[in-house]
Amino acid sequence: MSGDTGEDVSAEEAPARRGLPVMALLPLVVFSLLAVLFLFQLVSGKDTSEVPSALIGKPAPEFTLPPVPELTRDGAAVPGVSRADLLGKVSVVNVFASWCAPCRQEHPLLEELARSGKAQMVGINYKDKPENARRFLGSLGNPYDLVGADDKGRAAIDWGVYGVPETFIVDAAGTIRYKFIGPLSPESYQDVFLPQLQKVLDAPNG
């Protein structure tokens, strides 16, 4: 009888034992699928910075951000920003933070764009401390005509921001025309961003 009991226990435990390796392999399967997807993006040459946004072609969200306290440029206080400030001229809206290393990487390109005078430069300072934001712009230069302090990150959510930095092109009617995710590089700035900006500038409502 003990032999029969032993056979029954083995039969019950066998499926469970066979099921364990399958569950253990699940993370490996998921990782492999993600690796294949990433490899496909590399081989296909798809630019992952151009993630589709539901806001493209739609009005910029309603928002009002106060200025960064005591932030100045050329001796004058830098004002905050609201949606009304985006009307009447093409704007480049850049979401940045002093703690964001890639923001430092792209900053010279924003300075170059500001010197060109092609568009109004707007900064959204994301979840930052005022003193750190002032130090960041004081050491690297301030390319922005307007800087809004988004200390809670609420405005960034309304803009559909995934993370910093992100840069938008908004036409004179206040419509979002383009979104670049991640830091601009010299190549993406020249080959992608500037042509997109010029396209908006050349449009009837640009």
C-alpha cells in the first residue's frame, strides 16, 4: 500500500516540477523579445527620438507657470510662461532640469538656436530647485526668453513629457507641430530638428 501511495505522490508532484522550469524561463523569453525589438530598430535605422505624440497637430495645453525666482538675463528678470505667450510667434519649448545630465549635453545647441533668432525660446524647468536652475543657466548660459518653474511636474504631464530633456516646436497659432525626445545631438539638430523648425517657419501660420 505504501508503494501505491508513493506512486500517487510522485504523479501529483510531477506536473508541478515540470512547470517550474517554464516559469523560470519566462523572464529570459521576455528579455529575448525586447532584445529582438531593439535590434530591429537598430537595423531598420528608425529614430527612437521621434516617438509619436497624441498632441502633434493639436493646440498646446493650457498652462501657466511662474518664473524661476531671481532668475535674470542681461540684468533683467526672466518672466514665467503661459500658453498665451506661445501665440503670435513660432516657439521652441524645451523641458530641462539642472539635475539632467543629457540637458547639459544639448545645451550648446539651444544656445546656438537662440543666437540665430529663428524662434522664441521657452524653457520649462522640471522638478528643480530654483537655486540649482539659476546655477545651471548661470554657468552654461541662458538661451530662453521665458522660463516657467514646473516644480510639481504638472505642466510636463499636460505636455505629454516622457522625461527630460524634450523639445517641442509650436507654431504661431499655438499648435504643437513637432516633438523631439531626448537630448539633441549635433547630427539630430542639423539633420532633423532644424529642418522641422524651418518647415514650421515657412508654413502660412508660421
